[in-house]
Amino acid sequence: KEHINIFDVFCVAVGKDEPAWSVKYDPSQICAFIGSTVTIKCSYKYPSKRGKKETEVKTRFWFTKNNRVPVDLKKDSDYKDRITYDVTKSSSFLTIKDLKQRDSAEYKFRFITNQPDGEFTGSPGVTLTVLGNRSVYLLRIFVRRSETQTELKCESSCDQIKPPSYVWFNKEKKMKQQTSSIVVSVRDGGRYSCSVKGHDDLRSPSVAQTLCRLPPSVSVTPSGEIMEGSLVTLNCSSDANPAAKYTWRKKNNQSVVSKDQQFILSSILSSDSGQYYCTAQNQLGEKTSGLVSVQVTSLRAPPTAEESVVYSVVHLATKQEEPLYCNTVQLGPTRPKRHKKRKEEETVEYVSVNCGRTRTDAR
């Protein structure tokens, strides 16, 4: 089985102001993948002598379990044949190979000297998180687009990979590039994902270079009867990637009525009735939606045939021997009634009839 040493934990040097006894780890948290190899390094410090007695380190070891007495990892059955130590007078290296999920723990270094009470443990230690098959989401792609090209950068939440070594895939086919970022054309129509080298099964979510697979979809709100003066919203949506810009047009009228994804008519008129469509456009091209129909009901409905007839009745209290003159005030013509066999004059409605004995009285 291939073992890949992709994580190193480096320690910082102890300065002059540091205490006489110390252990330093850097960083304090790391992560690695199942099956890989991790090396944790640290530095430690102790006084060279106490009184006339020279200090000598007798024992050095790493541990995770502390049941009153720390248990040396070399004596822990969970790590049998999987760990090695490499020590110097001021540093220690712990290497764990073929990582298991259960190896996730806090690792501490302890040393014991020949001095009275000359024991020291570096605490807090290093927290190691081992990632399994459910950790795909820890890999992600950052996208930076221009008019002609797209830069894709793969990053892992295990940011202690040194140096980063990634593998790229385009439509499930492995690419030659093994860098953290790649540059592709905006028009190549690819679908990209990445993984850490040696762990092709742990991939990032894919990023697509497509206009849209389907034409934009359109909808109208409200969906029922639309009354004149009401608020109406036409919405356009697509799966375009990169994100699309939208334009709205009315059928038989090529001028753009809106450049927003939502076309809002705050007080719609009956003249706004018609069929509309939208276009989604990005660097890869454009696609046009189907037509959506908008029918507006006018608040002033035309009169029916029965409603167009107006009767006026004039009652005379006494017999009129003198001529009676009448004047009318016209409201306005209604639609003329048309018949096949005879012609009728235009029907006229009147709002009032004023009568008098003389023409002057009838004004």
C-alpha cells in the first residue's frame, strides 16, 4: 500500500525568555487522510545542570493516553509496527504510517532526566484529525473568472499539506496538472474537480464551465387573473455557469423592456398585455426562453347591448296648448347596432332633458 508523507508539523525554537523546561509544537492542529503518513516534530529544552549535577535525559517518548501514568506509544497495541521515533538532544520526531481513523487524538511529548523532579510534558500537545471517506467536503475549488479564462484553485481544510500536491479531473478524466491551481478557457465547457494526490476517491465538488443545459425558465406572479393597476412580476431563471445576465423583451417588439432577472410592472396597464420572453447571456453564449403570456383585465368593461339603451320619460302635469321646446345634454355615443337588412342611426345616450315654453326656457 502506498504511504504518502504529506503532513509535517514543525516546532519553533525556544527563545532566551522561554522557561528553562519547555516543549514547543507548531502548529497545534493538523489533519491527514486515512492511509497516509504523518511526521510530527517538536523541540524541547531543559537546564544543562542543577548545582554541580549535569542534566542527562534518560527517557523520551510520545503518548496520547494518560491513565495516571502516560503510556508510551511504542507500548500501545493500537500503534504496533506503525510508529517510529527519531530524537536528538533538542528535538523529537514522531512518524505514524498507515493512518487509521482511530489515530485522531492529541499527541504529547514527554522527557525524563536524571534530576530530582526532572520530568516534563509539553501540554497542550498537537491535535491530529484523520479524515475518512466522508470528508470530501473538506476539499473545495475557488474560482476567479475573466472575459477569456478561468482560474481554478484547489484548497483543502487540511491546510498543513507541505508542499501541496493535487490532482485535477475534467469530466471524470484525470488531467496532467498536479498543481494547486489551473487556468482554463471560459468556453471549453469542462466540469472540473480536484483531490489530494494519492486519494482520488476523495474529490471536491465539481465546477462546471457551461452556459446552461436548458433554456431559461420563466414565470408570472400572480398566476391567476391579472387586473389593471395590480403588481405583476415576471421572473427568469437558468442554470448558467458563469452566472448569466438577463434581458426581457416583448414579442413583436425587439426593444429591451428590462435588464433585470425580475421584470416588475408595479401598476400594470391593459396595453401591457402580450407575450414576453427573456434571454440569459454569459461569456459562453446566450439562450432564450419560451414565451410567457400576460393578459390584463381592464377595470372599465365595455357595456353590453342591453346596458347601451337609455330611456327618458317626460311627464306633463297639464295639457299643453303652447308648443313645448326641449333641450338635451348628450353623454356620448355608444357602439352602433348593425343589422344585415336595415341600417339604424347611431344610438345616443342622454344624461338630461330640459323643457320650456320658449326656446330660451329650454336652455
